[in-house]
Amino acid sequence: MAQKIKFYQTGTLTVGNRLLDAENRSVQSTIDRSNSLTSGHRACQGCGEALGARYVVDTAMREADKKLIAVNATGCLEVFSTPYPESSWQVAWMHSLFGNAPAVATGVVAALRAKGRDDIKVLAQGGDGGTVDIGFGCLSGMFERNDDVLYVCYDNEAYMNTGVQRSGQTPPAARTATTPTSGGSKGNVFGQGKNAPQIAMAHDIPYVATATVADLHDLENKVTKAMGIKGARYIHVNVPCPLGWGSQPCDTVRLARLAAETGLFPLFEAEHGAVTDVTKIRRRVPVEEYLRPQRRFAHLFKPKPDVKALAAIQEIADRNIRKYGLLV
Amino acid sequence: MGAPVIAFCRLDDKEIRLREPVMSPDALIVQDPTLLHQVDLFSGLDTRGYLLINTTRRYRDLGLGDYVTKFPPHHICTVAASEWAVEFIGKPLPNAAMLGAFSAITRRVKLDSVQEAIRQKFPGELGEKNAAAAGKAYNTIRTN
Amino acid sequence: MLKQMEGSHAVAEAIALCRPEVICAYPITPQTHIVERLSELVQQGEIGNCQYINVESEFAAMSVAIGASAAGARAYTATSSQGLLFMTEAVYNASGLGLPIVMTIGNRAIGAPINIWNDHSDSMALRDAGWIQLYAETNQDAIDLHIQAFRLAEQLSVPVMVCEDGFILTHAYERVDMPDLNQVQAYLPPFEPVQILDPADPVTIGAMVGPEAFAEVRYLSHHKHLQAVEVIPQLASEFAKIFGRDSGGLIQPYRSDDAETVIVALGSVVGTIRDVVDDMREDGVSIGAVKVISFRPFPMLALRAALENAKRVIVVEKAFADGLGGIAVNSVRMALRGLTTPIYTIIAGLGGRPITKDSLLRAFGEATRDELDDPHFLDLNWTVIDHELARAKEKRRSGPIAENVLRDLGLVGGKPV
């Protein structure tokens, strides 16, 4: 069996893209990419969400022949991209409220359909808080109606825009402003979690996928595939946040890769409620390697290792690996 | 079955502006006689008014023997509306027959108008059956 | 064409004539019949390519309308009471973004206690959300105001809510003159948005605005309302020309020109008030009324002109501000500032309590003799009030007020009082 060689995007001077045929190069490497989220926005250095949004929207624009309308929830992306009096969006873009991006997108689709403009595509996007907490009702409604919207959730695992408060996506043991670790506290609880991609799958919508900003091609491919499908589609993207995670800006892509390679963030695709493809872990990594570079998990290591918590987190990773069959 | 329901209607030749519930009815239509002694149905009903009750029983048997003597005899009637409804429509829905009776006893609306309204409200055969029930009630009252 | 139909169905037909492109529907008593009838009309193909979206909450309803309107479609929704509150964030968002959405409010009391019947607490709660608010007295009004609402909203890029009393109007069967499509199309041109999400000409809608510009953006909304004061009467007179009847406008006086006492009110109670005015006039009382149609923008100058010669003014309201009294009355006071005219407030019809001619006659009579307390809660059962106050005084754990009151009134069985 021929061995698949994967080229990784590890920096702007990577050799990978130049070696690829033109049609296999990423959207980001092409000169005529839309640059939908152009420079001048106010994102932090190393912001995973800015990276993810740029990848996603440019790909969506290519697939939609530049006929795209984007609806954005309140959050980091919305705030840093539209600081009055400027906007860094070069696409038709709308922000309404925190919890209604899916519903607003539904409205845009309805309007376009009423006007016979099915050629214009609609993308909705928001952070984890806006998507799985306050926007959950609207998200579910959009799924249930199978509205022709691609919803992308940029998950940095907390309410980052308002100062790093815990969200429904905050992982166990993580320190946030509302799950502190001062005075012996242990950060976020080991709760049930809210598996948004699984919940999306439970709605049996045509396409669900997870992705990270570590694998540009994978993310672009998934957006490309989603844009070729009609109906409700959901992509959940892991986007490290240096500020909120307490990590180095230069580590954003590395941490996203580690999240996948530990098994903590499984990469898969699903259609109509059934998993259709997973990305196998090339080189399995113990969770500690992922947790150490993030100060939000510092209390797990200092003053002395919290063996129990680390084991519990490793168990979460192990369970994901078993569940999705992530090992080669 | 269900909760007691009261509905109000005003008829006039000029614009009706009043929005309060009808508290001093000129006519009272009782569609469900089981309510007779549960709620104060007759509150505000002037004894010069009209009283129609959906029943096959006599006033005496309903405990209204004395009460109805206050009314002019041609202002009151019992109407076997549920029975006629079953006969003409197949279900004990007395409203069409009660309307026919209302037309007969008050003469405020013509039977033709009642039947035309019924036909406009209920399409096709359903309308015809209801109109027939109304007609039956009207004719029965008028000949009594 | 003259029709005898249920108010909500009449509104639905009128909306259909306005050819909305997106209707988003969430049920709540007492507006549900409107959206039900509209779903039938859409299904039957009566409204062209109109998209009817069944949403998962009122918040979603207004949000869908926002998205649709921003994408250039004529959008409509309806709600009441709790639903209006649930969508409040989006209601402010719509006006803040200048989207000409039209919404029907089937006026219903806001809980707790939960109550499905009519009063104005819902629309009054959102009076300063930046929407234009028009109040219908009859179902004919309701039809006409909706048609004018679309025209008004799109002309100024301001959303408009048309308020009609739940059950009293929505569920009343009355005669209406339903316009035909030609008339509506002559009056209401296709929607031409001032801003639109268009990939061919991309704009950013909904950007953050900081202290350096927020006040200006908000002032421009205020300015639209000031414009509306001029536009509303213009649109009403245009309406009269095309449809052949007087409808809409800011206010409508009734025998108030030479009246010593003038009643001010909104909505269906105005009908009853007209009858009371006629009766009192027959008894030689100098009395008249002014119907307020546009509550927002509040018709300051027009109302002042109608009231400035009155010896006293009585505002009849279906909502109130706890601890203070009436709500609408404050705007009336503003209109009459500088004058010393005594202004009474009668708070009536809360939670659907019927407002009777007799009670109004009595209260107006007392007011003309300056014997009315202020604010006056019409037909309040003081025995029950006193009972409950005494009970609460006696025992800390006196229980839920609603249950106690209902038991007092014999409406709920159980423990003796």
C-alpha cells in the first residue's frame, strides 16, 4: 500500500506548499485568496481564532465563488475584527447578538431564497460560548430545520473576550477567571462536558466535522467539503488562545497539534449522525506534553503533580482514542 | 366536558364601539344545560329578553319552572339542538340549530341569512348539513 | 371588500397583501391565530415566494427577522407578553441596526402571575426600545395600521410594532373592509433597503461603536422618530386617498374640541370610551376623548394642541409603573408641560379585567367633580387587598400572593382562609 505523505504547515516558509501541485495547494497559499479577514485587526499575537477564521472564510469564499455572506456572533472574533471605526472584513458581514448567530443566518438564507438567490452562500461563526452555551437553542433550531447554513465554532474553551471565564467547553481542571486555582482550588470541575460535535451529529445533519488550526489542509478540505453540501453543517475548530490558556503565542499551532495527538481533541467527520472518517494519530502523545505549556494547567504540576487529575485527563484522552479508533 | 365558556355577541345597524362583555343581555342562549346551576347564567338577563336553552327537558325539570314565568311565553324556548345536530350533522354540536332557533324567536336575523352565514363558514356538505339543522330548529319553533 | 372575520385572521390577510418575503413564527397566546393563518396562506401560495420559518423561540423569531431584513427581505413576525420580553435583546438590536421589521403585538399582560389576557404591560415595557409603536382601536384599525407600518418602517428604516389588544381584538369577529392587492401595491412599493448584505458590494453591519461615536448613532435614531412625527400623518392622508377611509395618524380626537374634560387612551378601550362620552354629553357633561394611535413617537405637539384648552385630563391606561402610577400619563404630562391642567390616571383592564361603561361613567363622573383619587385603580377589590395585607402582616410565611388571593375569591379550593 502506498504510503501517504502528509505535509505539515509549520510556518510561512514551509516547503510543503511549493512542492505540491497547484490544485493541491492551500487556499492560503494562493495569491488570489479573498483575504476576507484582512490585516489591521486587533487580535492578540498568536490568536488561534484569527488564524482559523482566515482559513475558514477564505476557503468558503473560494467555494462560493466569492458569493458569501458571513454572520458572526459576539465574541473575540467580532470584537477584534471590527474596532470602530474600522472593519477588517472584506466580505458581506453581519454581527447581531451573542446568542443568535445561527438564527440570523437562517434569516439571511430565507431572504436569499425568497429572492431566488440560492447562489449566495451563508456562513455563520462564533466562539464556544456563543455557540454551545448562550446560542445553543438557536443552534439546535437551525439544525432541526436543516437550514442551509455552515456554522463554524471556533473553540478556545472559555469566554475569552470578556476575560477568560468558564464556558461549557472549558476542559476539566482548567483555570479560568470563574474556575480559579487560588488557595488550593482545582480549576474547572470534572463535569459531563458538552460534546458539541456529537450533539450536532445527534441532529442527523448532513455534515459535522472537527478540525484544528494545526492542519491547514485538513481544515480547508473540511470547509470545502461542507460548502459542497446543502443543509445544516457544523465544523468545530480547536483554536488555542495564548492569553486565556497562558501559552506562548508561538505555540498556538503546536498546541493545536498536541490537542489532536493526545486524543483530547479527536479529528473526525460525520454525515447524518454517523462518523465517516477519522484522522488517525500519527504519533501518540501523553496528555502531560499538551498540558505543561499552558499556565491554565500549571496547578496540575506545581507545587507537586496532581497525579489523580492528570490520570483522569489521560483517561479522557484514552476514551476518545478508543471511541473514535484514533490509533493506527 | 371542559371549562365553561361564555361568548358575547352584539348586533347593530351602526358601528359597535363598546368592548365590554355583555352584562345585560337581550337574549341568552344556553348551549350546555349542565351549566344551569353551576354558574350564574341569568345574571343581567332582562325579563323582557329572550331565553333559549338547548334541552329536550321541560323547564320544570330543569328547575326553571318559576323563573321562566317572568318572560313573555313567545320569548322563550327549549331547543332539541344537540339531538337535531346528531340527526343532521352526525355530531352533538348544537350551535347551528341554536342559531336557527334564535332567528325564529327573536326575528332579528332571517333564517336565510343564518343559513348563508353557515354555508360561508363551513364549506360544501358540512355547511349544508348545518344549515339544514338550523332550518329544522327554525321551523320547529315557528310552528309551536 | 366587506368581510366578517376574526381579528387575527384579518391581520393575517392584511399582512399577506403586503407581500412579506420572510415570516418567522413562534406561538404565544393571543397572537397565535395570526401566524397560523399566515402559514396557511403561505402554503396555499398566496404570498409568492414568501419563506415561512418555524422558529424555536421568540428570540430566534426576531433574530431570523433581523437576518432576513439585513439581507434585503421584507420581514414580519408577531408576539405577545412573555414572548416580547424573551426577544427583548433582539428587539433593541433591530432598531439599533435600523432594520424596518414589522411586528404585531397581541397585547397581553406580563407575568408573574401568569395571565393570558389583555393589558398593555408588554408593549409598554418596550416603549423605549427604539421601535415605532402604533395602537389599534378596532380590527379595521389593525388592518390599516399594518399596511401603513410597512410603508413607514421602510421609508424611515425603523422597525414598527402594531399593538392590538389580545382577545378583545384578536379573537373578536367583526366586520372589516379588507383592501385588495392593487390598493396595497399602489400604497406600498417594493422594499428598497438602505443597507444590505450583498457579496457584490460588501459592507460590515453591526460593528462595535465606542464612546467616540455611540451618542451620534443613537441620536440619529432619535431623529428618525422626530421625522416619523411628520411622516405618520402624511402616510395616513395618502392612505385615505387610496383606500378611501381615515385611518392612522398620530391621534384622533372625539368631541374634544370644546370639552372641559378630555379622556386620553390607547387601543380598544377607546371604543367603550366613545360610548361613555356620548352618554355623558347627553347628560350635559362637557367631555370628549383623544385616541393616541402613535405612542412612539409620542405626538407631543398634536396632543398638546388637542388638550391645552381642557380643564382636566384623564388618562385611561392598561399598564402601570409600580410605586408610581400610570406610564402613558407621564408622556401626556410632558406634552402639557408648563400648564397646570390637573391630570388624572385611571388604571384599568389589568390582566384582562373588563372595562365597563358603568365603571368608566362612575370614575369619569368623580373626576369631573374632582373627587377621584389618583392614580385610580378601576374596580379594584379592596376587600381582597386588605385581607392579603392583613395576612402578610400576621405571618411571615404567608405564602404565594396569587394563591392566597384566588382562594379569597373562592376560585381555588383548599385551606380555609
